[in-house]
Amino acid sequence: MFKFSNMTPGEVRRLTRTFIIMVMDILAVAASFFVALWARFEFRLSAIPAHYLATFLTIIKWWIPICIVVFWLFHLYNSLWSYVSIDSLFWIILAYSMLLILGVACVKLFGIHMPRSFYFVGYFLSFLCTAGIRFSYRILRRLRQLLDTSGRRFQKNVMIIGAGEAGCQLIHEFAVSPQLGSRVACLIDDNPGKKGRNLEGVRIIGGREMIVSAVKRYNIDKIIYAIPTSSGATRREILDICSTTGCEIQVVPGIFQLVNGEVRINALRKVSLLDLLGRDPVQVNLQEICHYITGKVVMVTGGGGSIGSELCRQIAASHPLQLIIFDIYENNAYDIQMELHRTHPELDLVVLIGSVRDPRRLDDVLGQYRPELVFHAAAHKHVPLMESSPNEAIKNNVFGTYKMAHAAREFGVRKFILISTDKAVNPTNIMGASKRLCEMVVQMLSRRGGTEFVAVRFGNVLGSNGSVVPLFEKQIAEGGPVTVTHPEITRFFMTIPEAVSLVLQAGYYAKGGEIFVLDMGNPVRIDDMARKLIRLSGFEPDVDIPVVYTGLRPGEKLYEELLMNEEGLQETANSMIHIGKPIEMDDAAFALQLKALEQACEENSPDICKLVAEIVPTYHPGSH
């Protein structure tokens, strides 16, 4: 038996609200058709013939239940009063279209005889009442807001950039959510045909050239960028202007939010640096990625790191037969393990702790699980730290890669993809030189046949552990100063998901021996990046937050390169992925050099950098 005691307070409120609307509908339908009959006889009750009144009473007791059932079938009791919209009106029209068909059928079938105006006027008034009941809440709230505007001070004035569907939805939500303490004061849109017009009662004052003056004129506190379909260049240009205003800036997440009808204030996010890089998101062929990963046993070394963990996420989404995460850092491995258990409960996931420098451990793991694909992301990557511990860079990066690659070849791995870096090109630091040696190792092993060994080279990734953006954000949060090594230093940037997607697609193209070079777009001045982040945080550089230049760190270059002079460049099916031509080298001599280098670094030789420079002629330690 149904009991109110078993219902939550929210369910009781919803049931009560539905009952109230249903009673109002019953009264509205009855009143509409009675008024129609009354109006037919000039609003004189005594003039209505008795048989018409009797017929009215007979048919209305059947017509009301029919209306209620149709309203229920067309979801007119499920919508929220605060959010009724054009969609709600559409469902009302559909419901009354069905009622029109049923009404005509009943009149013909049962031979009902009433004045023609009774049907038309009653139907029309009933439609108006049904719509009015559902829109009354919005109308009353809107009237109250208009009346209260002069007497009530809002906490924040909001400017929305984009007078489209996303902007319309946001205006609506601000209008029905007074608890937010904000109002949309004006709209900005570059379409000259929209200037001077109103959207949901808010005026469109002009294009982007009006942003700065409008902020002062309307005392704007927050700017919302609501053009999810805009290009990267347009987004960057407009947000660059917004960043000079000192306002809080938020953006609509993306076009998928519009498709799903999820443009909500609580879904807005802060402007990220990617919004200011001025390019569109990287596109990859997901079918190609899935084609060679689905149903395969895949191993990721360094799977708990920034790049490694994102590799695991995207590989898991491609439905491998089994995913093996191999990492020496248990905390990182645990974090990604818990995440994947939550997001991909169907995944056959194996998480193992171990070092790529331990050949016996590698033999055990590869011998037991027999991976077909290996993504090698395990490495020491911090340039200044490796400058002070160069032997560790060689032990982990070079010989960890060599031992991992050798084990992969011994146990029949089909593809081995090394994660490399632009710092391997004409390196000035031991970390970059160690990664260049890794590239040489996989090229040498590729020429021995069997496993397809390749390297994928890209620049800095936004948000990775130890990257510059989190450092700047922390410094800004602490009140500064923000430290930049040199005013002219530049770097290539890409998001972690973008870089990993391209790595996975490059793996599809791999035939063995290639060095894939990812197109990182245009280099970005770190000084510009720091100043934009300061402005996005609501401060003025060198006024509220000082920018201090600390000088280049040991091994640091002013700019990075993605290709060496000796390497040619071949295109692939993806314009963002290029192939660097393998450099000719004496494999036998290189193998002997590796043996000598391994002995030297195991002995912690103070001359390790000189030995590396003899093997990697493009390595120039100490130069910038």
C-alpha cells in the first residue's frame, strides 16, 4: 500500500505540486467551456437553454478525465515551473492537437449537439489556461524582478559574450535564480545585425570593440564567454580583451553542452590557458586508435605519471583485452588504479610496481602477461634536477629504456612506442641528451627486426607535474611574485589529452624506426603566459602581482626545437603528426659506447656529461 511516510520530502513536494496543477487544470477546462457557452448567450445565464446546460454537464465530466490523461501522456505534469520554455509550449500544442482529434471523434461518434462557438471558444480558452497555468510562475517571477530592480542592489553585474543559444539559456537561468545575486546587464555579439536588439530582455550593445567601455558603463563584475562553436583564434582574441578588464571570466565548456541542453551556470568553468593559445583542439582519428588497441594486451610504463596516466585513460576507453600499468611510484599507480576501477569497471586492469632498470622484474612481467603493445613513458624529466644528478638521468632514462626495449623484443612485443621530448633536439641539458640517446636506442633495436620500435617527440604539456602553469598559479595564489627565467624564453605547448591522443595515433602509423614529431603549433612566450594568467586571476601584472626574471636555469634553452637539421620531414594522414627521417649511425659502435656509458654511470662518474657529448654530437652542455 502506498504510504506518504515512505516518501522523501522532495517526492512529497513534487506530488503535491502535481496535484495542485491537476486541480487547476480541471477547474480551467470546466470554466473555459462554461464561459464559452455563457458567452454564446451574451453572458446571460437565464438565456441558456436547459438542454444545453444538461449536455454541458454530461460531456464535461467525461472531457475533463480525457484532458488529464492526455496532459499526463504529454508530460505536462513533469516540467519544472521555474524552467518552462518553448519546449514546454511545444508539448502543450501537441497535447491539444491530440485533444482536437479526440474531441471531433467524440462529437461525431456520440452525436453531440452544441453551438459551434462552444467548441471553438472553449477549446481556445482551455489552451490559454493550460499554458497560462504553467507559465504563470515564470511571468510572476519576471514581473517581481522588474519591480524589484530599482529597489534591490545585485551583488554582481554580468556581461555575456555571444547572443546565441548558449547566451539565451544563461540569461534565462540568471533570471529564474535570484539567489545567485547576479543579473545580466548587457550582451556582446560581433554580428552587426544583432546590435541594438534585445535577447530575453537584455540589450545587445555591440561587438568586441565595446567590451572595455561596457565594463565601465555597466559596472561589470563578471564576463561569461558563451560562444562554444567559435574558433580557437576568435576565442583567444576576445578573451585577450576580456583579460585586460580585471573582471572574473568564465566560459561555456563546449558545444556538447549545448547539444545536451546542459548550459547551466554551475557548468561554467574558469578561463584556462588553452583558451588563450589561439588554436582549435587537436583532432585525431579515434577509429584508427581503437583499431590497433581494441582486444590487445597493452602495457604502459610510468603509468602513474602525467603522460602515463592519460595514456591509461585513453587506452582504457579503446577497450583493450588487458591493460598493464607498470610504475615504481606506488602512490601514483594507486591513484590511476582507483580512477580506472571507477570509470571502467569492465576493464581487465593489472597494476604492478617495479623499475624499468630491473631486467629480472621486466622478464617476469613480460613473460607472464605477454603484452602486444608497450608505451614507454617511464623517465626522469625535470631539467634542473637532472643537471645536478646526471648519472641518474642516464641510468633511468637511457638504460631503463634499453632494458625495457630489449625485454620487449625478447618477449615478442609487436610495437614499442617511446615517449620522447623536443629537448632531445640539439640538447643543452643532460635530460634532453638522455632522451636523444633513448631515440637512438630504439632506432638501433628497430633495425634488428621483430618488434616495431618508434619514438614520439613533443613539447611541453599544460598541467603536467612540475610544469610552469601550476607553478604560476600557485605563485599568484600566494600573492606573487611570479618568476620567469627570461623575458624572451618560449616553449611549445599542448594539453595532456591532446598530446596523448596524437601519441596513440602515431602508434597506429608506426612501421619501425620512425621518430614521430607532433605539430605543437606556434611557440608561446612564457612571459606573456605569466601575465595572462595574472590578468585572468583578476590582478594587474607588475601592479598587484610582480613579475620577476630569475635568469636561465642550468641546461635551459631560450627556445626548443622539434626537428634536427639532419632530419627530413614526412607527412602522415594526420597533419599534426610528422615523421623525422632516421639518422644514419653505426649500430655496432653505438652498442660499444653504451656499454662504456653504462659502466661509467654505475660508477657515478663525474665526467658523465663529457661521455654523453662524445656519443651525442648535437649535445652541447652549458650552452643556451
